[in-house]
Amino acid sequence: MDSLFLEGLEVPCRVGCTAPERATPQSLRVDVRLAVPSLRDAGIADDLERTVDYRLAGEMIDAVQGREYLLIERVAEELAVVALRNELVASV
């Protein structure tokens, strides 16, 4: 397995314990580490369909954008759930 890092991913959502905190969308900056199959071990040189690519970041953002959360930990959990839907992601 290799590690793939998404550093400084900007995730817009409404998060906070109180209604005033959630009234205005915030941009959370998150770092995500994904365990993914090694391209070297699989003998894959340049096959986009057999890799985890930037589309996953878009899916993660789409999953939380426009939603409200009380806890930032819940946002992190939702991002992890989305990442783990990709069959190539072993852990987040």
C-alpha cells in the first residue's frame, strides 16, 4: 500500500454547535491521508481508471457542501465515508 495525501483540501459547509455559528458557511481546511494500492506493485504505469484521482476530492466536497453539522468530527466522518466508497481506498 501507498499513502496518498490530500493536503489543505478546502471543504465548505455549515458547522457549529449554535445556530449563529451555522448561519454562515465556513471553509474548513482538511488534510486527508488515504491508503491506496501501490501502482508499482500492480504494474500500472498510467491507467486513470485503476487509480484514485482528484475526482475523489470533488466527491468529498460535494458530500458536505450545503449541509449543516453540529460537530466538526461529523464532517470528518462523512468525508471518510465518501473516500471509503472508492474500492481502491483501503483506509482513511
